[in-house]
Amino acid sequence: MKSKYAQFLFIIFAILIISACSAQPEPQKTKQTQQTIVIGSHGSDVDIWRYIADSDQAKTANVDIEVKEINDGVALNQALLDGEIDVNAFQSWAYFKEFNDLNHLKLAVLATTYLEPMGLYSQNYKSLIALPDRALIAIPNDVANTARALRLLERAQLIILKPDFNTISGTLESIQSNPKSLQFKLVKGAQLPRVLSEVDLAAIGNTIALESGLNVITNAIFKEEVTDKALENVNILAVRKDRLNDPKFQKLSNLYHQPYVEDYIQKHFGGTKLGIQLDPATLK
């Protein structure tokens, strides 16, 4: 009798152990439910996205963000097209539109992120008034940022642009008046800080300036006004057009525009980046 009772208890105990083991979550299944997104970027955006990737909010959203640093705009868009990355974060709407149109790429805007000012920098002069006639000005050589630099020079009252100037694709030929006979040198954006010692003035975007230890608020002798009306300059998240409606990508925009990210950006890039959350359909 005791033997049968002992066998009964043993069977019950075994069943309980098996049930407990089967109730444990399988690591492989948990891993499969987590959504991985590879985001390509460079400069200060890399720091921002690594911060987001490590955040509790990203874990709560069940998103595993892998940040891949690629220090070239053309390469970042090509990596997106080739499927090497899922999303990229580095370019303004104007740069994106011009690049996408010229290269017949099938990329789309997922979301907007921020606006940041382009500045005019000089190692030799502390004000625009001191700039001599025939001064050499370095500006970015990509079409969108060439146009942006020319608009900035016009706002600084150094040149006058033609009435039909295209704010996205305007060129040096669009200059109507150049009272100081300024000379221009087209330079790859990333190289602009390095040529500062060789020119009188350089128009440098904020991300590149930050990488070189320049602060547009304290170091530029003239800068763009950062407003939410300069839509051609707003930075964006880009994806392949055929993946635009993937639900997991929308989580990136939601994460980026949370207060904890705004606080991080303000603390580390004080005043140089203005968060902008717009419907991509408003960008035309």
C-alpha cells in the first residue's frame, strides 16, 4: 500500500516538474518577437540614435535598434537602397529630394526629426563687415547645400540672388549681384572645416561643424534662423519606398519625439537642433 502511495506521489511530482519546465519561455521565441531595425547615420545623429537604442523606452517598445555609422551621404542612401540598412538619418529634405530625383531612387520620407542652422565661419575675421573685397568663400558642393549656402549669404547681405532662385537646386549662376566680387570654392561638405585656414569664410552645416568642435551658436559669425517654416532644411528619416508602411518603422518616429530624447539633445547640442514633427506629406 505504501509502495503504491509512494509511486502515486512520484508520478504527481514528475508531472509538476514537467509542467513547470514547459511553462518557462523559450529564449529563441522571445528573440524572434523582438523587432530589429538597422539605422545608418553619421556625426551627431549617431550619438542620438545610440542613446535611443540603449533606452528603456526602446526596450519597452520591443525594438532592437542597431546603429551603423557610414560617413558619406551618397553611401548612406546607397546602403538603404541595397538593403544594407533599413533606415537612414542624416539628410535634410532638400538634400533627399535632389538626390532622390537625380538618381531615380525609390526612397521615401518616413518622418521628420529636427532643424539645425548652417553657419558662416572664419578663422581670420570676427564679423562680416571686416570681410574684404574678393574674399574666398567655401560652400558645400552638393546641390541642395549649395543652394542653402547661397540663401544664407544673401541673408547676410553679401550677395543678391535672382528672383527665380530655386531654394532646393539653385547654383552659383543664380547670383544676380555680387558687390564685393566674392570668389567661391565648392568643397565636399565634410571637408569644409579642414579648409577654414585656406579661405576667408566657409558655410558649414551644423552636424559637420559639431564633429569639428565648432558650435554654430558661439563660433559662427552669422547663422540661419532656426524656425519651423524652413521646411526644405528639416532633417528626415528615409526608408525604401516599398517598405514605407512597415509598422515597426513608425516606432522610430514615436521614440525620437519623446521628451527624454528632446532633453538629451538639448543637453548635448544646446540650442543647435530644433525638434520638428510634421506629416511627411507636407514636404513638397
